Amino acid sequence: MLHDVVFLDRDGFAETVRIKELPFPHRWTLYDYTAPEQMVERLTGATIAITSGVPISVQQLEQLPALQMISLAMTGTDVVDLDYCRRRGIHVSNVPGYGTHAVAEHALAMIFALLRNVGRYHQLLMDVRAGKRAWSGTCFDYPIRDIRGKVLGIIGHGPIAQRLAELAGRLEMDVYFFDRDGHYQGERYLTLEQLLRRSDVVSINCPLTAQTRHLIGRQQFAWMKHDAMLVNTARGAVINEADLIHALETGQIAGAALDVLSNEPITLDEPLLHLAATHNLILNPHIAWSSAEATQGLMDTALDNVSAFVSHAS
């Protein structure tokens, strides 16, 4: 059988990510991006669709009788209706865990950025160079705090949380967990209130569910130390962002670093984007997952999933 394989959104990957050859007879069509109104036309006759984030709705799937497989080049599966695909016999694959090391390292980098203030001192020197401020020779503008000995509270217990804990432990941080399901017990597992009260740095590494939406809000910020920092590389809506803004503006916590926001992609009217200009707030555009190594592995596995499906179906 000659399979018709369509990659809907190549722009979801950097140009340096290689696309390896599929080892079965096929016709390959690649698009940089596919808008919703283009979906049915582009997938008409396709047997396999690959997407790195473009949703495919039930209404669109109903018009694609030839489709046999959807390969999700991502960890999540919320861009397709899994129940409908099961009923239709459409096989759906994803790539869980591909970004474990990348996201954990990015969370650690954000901890360093918050506590050591490397970036802010670089900007200080650039301001001196531009004549925006005088040079005094000795600088104490931003506090520098050691990583060693700090208490890291991790909200979550999955592979990313475990990898972050391993890295932090090697730096002699004292690591504790909040496991919202209560599956794990021991001295390293605390209630959310205990963890927030004890931690110098809180890292969010849990999925977004009905139970974790706005898990961190005004009451939780009130439990935190005034010199504590918050890091989020999970999902933006785990934090009530209006309450985070209040906590930063009032000095309830000392700083935050966010790779994710509730509304993505970020827009110029995003309140947190404006707050970052005046407060100790680091924003990244959801890039913790996107190291060169992680994204190449993601692409390779998404295509391996396609090959495995075809081999099994033959």
C-alpha cells in the first residue's frame, strides 16, 4: 500500500531538525503551517497525518474517511478527540517524556537566573556602556544568593520533577515534593501549605487538570516566604496570574520565572509582559522543551511511531 503522509506544521520545529526518510512506500507532503480552514483540503486522501500542535477537530475528521493514523509530535493529546478516534479506528500516537532532561535543565537555569541575577548584571553593564548610568566599580544593585543549601519545593512527581530533584540534589539543595494525589509518602513529601511555607524556591512541574487549575493563588502566595521565588515550566493556568501579579507588586514574594502563560502565544497586551519590565520577573515564550537534542528526538520518535504503525498494519 502506498501511504499518503501529510505533515501539517513543519514550522513547529527549527530548521536544523532533520526529517528522516520513512522506510515504506509513501507519498510525502509537508506544509509550514495549516490553518483550520485548510485542514480538510490538505488531508483529503491522506492516510497518515503528522502534527506538532495543529488541532484536528471531530468535524474535520468526519470529512476524512481515508485517515488511518495521527502522529502527534508532542507529549499532549488534547489537539484531537481520542474517543472519536478510537470509535473510528484512527490510531493516535504521541511522544511522552521526550523533554524530561530539557525542561528540568531549563527550570534549573531559571532558578540560577533568579538567585544569581546574571542577566540583570549583564544589563547593568550594557546600561553603563550606553551612558544610562554611572559606573561605581562595586555593584550591589541586585541580591546574589547561593543555590547550595536552599530549599526547593517541587509541585509534581513525574519524570521532569524527578530529574529536577536529581540535579538540584547534586547542587546540595534540600528538595521536597507536593504530590497532589497522595500516592507517595515519606519525609520528603509535604502538604502544599507545608511545602510553600518551607521553600526558598517553588517549581511547578505538574500537568494542568481540573484539580491543578489555579492551584497557586492568593492564599498560596500568602503562605510563601517574602524572599521566595516561583518557577513554572509546566502550564500557565496552574497559577492564578492575577494573584501572581498582586504578589509581585506587593512584595509578597521576591520573584518569578515563567516559561508558560495561560494565554499563548504571548501578546503585547499581556499584563505579565509589562510587569517584567519593572519587577523581578523572567518570561520565556514556552521554549523549555525545545533544546536541539530534545526536538530532534521528538521528531525522530514521531516518525518512528508512523513506521511502527505501518509495519504492524501490514
